[in-house]
Amino acid sequence: MPVIERAWLEPWVGGLAAYLEPDGRLREPDTLDGWTPTDHYAPIFAALALHVHPQFGDWRRPLDAWTALPVAQRGHEPFNRLGLRLLESRLEREGAQQADRDRVRRALRGCRLRRRYPSNNWTLLAATVRLLEAETPFLRQRRAERLAALTERWMTSAGGFVDFPAGSGGRVATPVAYHVKALLCLWLAVCRVDHPRLRALLERGWSWLDLVATRGGYCGGLGRSNHALFGDACLMAVLGGVLSSGGDGLERGHSGVVLLEALRQRLERQRREDGLLWLTPACRSGAEGGWDRYMHLSVYNAWTAGLLSLVADGDEALVAGRAPVCEFNLGGSAERAPREDRAAGLLRADGDDWTVCVNLKGQAVQGYSRGEGDLRSAAGQAFHLEVAGQPVLPSATRRPRSDWLAEPRQAGWVPLVLDGGELYGPLLFERTGWASTAVGLRWWGEGAPVALCRPRAGSWRERIRDAIDWRLLGGAWQRRQGASPPRLAGHSWRVEMVWDGDNRHLIARWTLLGQPDSGARVLNPGGWSLTPCPSASAPLDGEAAGGEAHCSLGRAVAGCDPEPLRWPARDYSWQIVRTLA
């Protein structure tokens, strides 16, 4: 059955090709005289897309331009080497001219994999590339075992991919974008080698979509690359490849078919006038679109166009595997019990027409920095809430520390605390719980406020340590701090949240446990946020000051009480109720 058609991709590839200069360099859209970053991977995946769609240009141009770059200017070796190997295998199967095969091999010689990478998802991709490159059955099996061992080390018992930390124990980070990237790695491996252990891991990771994929075509909200096209590409490539491979259960109502079609429809809403796609559902760029700083239109569009072009063309690298097409939940069933991943601290519940995904205990902070605070893995928060296929709750964001101080209402439902010049938030909870209700879900958490940003270096020893960590250790110390960030000593708070699916009410009750003589201040007491909706009613507890906000899902409204709140000497609570749809 055709699942991703070439015709659907043609405006996309044509739009990408329009940014190619005659010398093969790729311009970055929406910039003045800007070029795609040389240390990313847009040229290689643009070449891959053009090889499938030659009517839009010569695939050799971006490849040759990239090969001509000094090696020191390149980067993202696992990504580029994957694209080059996929291109090389196509040329070999087609019996291409020796000059073209030599052209790709010359590029490969200038793109060496490193022994180690700082993130688990990069390490997994590098191991996948090494498996694809194995030339003998013995070496393929050996590298398949290596890939399986890494995946098992970094996969929760429920099937979630742990992008951080590399070691076992403690808090983990399972950003959705890198979970689906791990699925792509496993699917590429299964298409290359018959390995029962890898197939079992793929099935386990596939089943984790139960926690994050929805009938509206959304699969995100948690962690880095939030609702980003990069993750959409990985998921669509796996879905399209698995379904095209003729796995079991391809009925039109199968969850894989339904999700793939929903993803396509959502991505169509992200279509730009130039044929490219916006990188998030917000259909805006930069901070207004909820982008991370490493996100670029040219890069993610080339990545997506290259991968999906291979699926549409029936390339065996992405359709030759045989894996079970497991069913997973997309919502729409009030009778289904909530599902939980205890190691990741995640929970999902569904009603007849709603889905709520909750981060109960909070996750390790990735990219833990002094200048920015990230709320996308905060504890006790619904990271995705959808009614009738539409998101009704804004996704959390990462912002400069100065922005949080200037506009704390942008944090929405997440309270921010200022003490001694340091910002704190509910990034982690020590105690959590939840219960189903007749009309929805109730959950709670309790713990100490956690430093939103890395503490500033005070002494010369700390400054020297930071310099060594940055220049020689690749940020290892910074990452360890993100796994166990400092707490605000002597302070504790509790949140209880309720989702009433019948009345569309989200209720949050925060309690600050009394601390005499505290100098801490809550900057945004009574905070809330929602996506604008014509049917949304006024808040039940009176209007609070609100204004426009932005996130990866689009424009939002956020507000809080107009004055900060000094941390009380005795227990103090506030409650916010909002009708979301």
C-alpha cells in the first residue's frame, strides 16, 4: 500500500532545491545572505532527496560543495556519514558510473566517526552507521549486538529511550524527539540485518508511543527539539518503512496507518509558501516558534526530505525490514487504563475525545546552562493536553534567564522562585502520585524548588573548573549538574492538579510549606497558560493579568497575579481553574 507518495514530497524537494546556488551551496531561508551551517548535514540530505527527484536539480552539486569544505568546518559526523552511506548504497544498486561512486567515497573519507559522543542519541546513531558499514556477516552480527547492548542500556523497561545520562541510576531524560530517532536507528538496523534482539527492542520502543502519540498527529511536548520537524521525520520514516514493508495488520484503522495520516495532515498545516515546512506547529521561527538554537530551516527540511524520499521510492534501506506492526494507543477510549513509565516518570490517560500526558516527577535537565532555564521537563506538569485532536495547553519552553525574570508569566502553570539572585522552579519532585477519576485524572507532587540555571561561578577555582570542563571534558561536569541540580535549602512545595475531561477544566492547587524568615519570592503566583480557543470560557476563579506568549505549538495566552509573593512563614495555597476547550 502506498504510504508516502513521491508526489506529496515534490513541492518540498522543489522548494529545497530553489535555495541551492549554482556552486552547490545551500542558502538558509529567511536570512539575508545566510547559508546553511557548514557543520550540520543539510547538503548531504539535500543530495539524497535530489537523487530520488532528479527533475529538481543535480544531486552532485550540494555533495561536491560540502566535500570541498575544509574538514575542520564540518561536523555532525554520524548524520553526514549516514546520509553518505544511504546515497552510496543507492548508487551501487543502480550500477551508477564509477565517477559518481568515487565522488561519494571521497566524501566519506573526509567524514570520520569519533570514538565517543556526548549524547546517547549521537552514540546510538554512530553505532547504527557502523552496522550499516559492516561488510561481512560476522561483523554485521557483532555490530548488531553492540547496538542492541547500547539500546538496552538506554531503554526503560516501558520502552522509552534515555538520551541522558549515559550511566544507569538516578533521573533520566527521555525527550520524545530522540526516542523516535532511536526508533529510526533500530529500524535502519533491522532493515540491514536479521537480528531478533534488535526486532524485540524495536517493538518495545514502538509500544512506548502509547505514552506520547495522539490521534491529532502530535508526538512531542517533552524535552528538547520540542514538537520539531526532526522528530516528525524520524517517526514518519519508521512508520512509512514498517507499513511499506508489508508487516502484519495493515488495516485502514490500524494505529500506525492512522498516526501516519494524522502526521501528514498536520505537516501540511506547516507548509510554507516556498514549499518547505515550518519546523514546529507554531509556524514561526526562532524563539516564537519554540526552536532550540541548533534548529535551522534548511537542515531539518533537508533531513526530512531525504529520509522520506527514500521511503517513497521503496529504498531497501528503509523498507526491507520485517518487524511486527504493533498496535499502540492514540486516544479515543475512556475504558483504557492510564499507562505509566515509572523510570521516566511519565503518565498518560485518555477519554472519549481527550488525551493528557503528564510528567510526574520531572526529568534530568539537558543543556543545563547559566544563561537559560528549561521548563520542558518540569515536574508535575501536563506536557501535552489534546481535545478532539487539537492541543489546548501550550508546551513549555526554554528561555534566557533574563526573559524569565522580566516576564515570569511566560512560565504559565510553573511557578518561579527568586532567592539570592538565583532562579528556582519545580524541575524535580521527590514524592508523586496519581489516581483516575470518573471524569479524568488527578495527580500530585512534592519536593524542593530546584535551580533553573546552573549557579554562577563565584571563585577563581570554579571558573578554572568550568573552563577545563568546556575545553577538555566536553561539558561532562555541566551534564552531571543537570542530572542532580541544586535545591533551595529549607523550602518545599506541593502541587495537586486535576483534569476534568467532561467540563474541560484544568485545576492546579499549589501549596508553599511555611518557612519563617525566608527571603525567597514567587515571581508568578497564580500562573496559568492556554491556547486561544473561541469556545474557552473565562477562568472560574476570576481573571488574572495575562498576555501573549509563544511556544512550539503556536500562539498562547499566559498570566499570573500582578505582584510577586514572599515565601510565607506558614503554609499558603493558591488555586487556579481554567476551561481549556
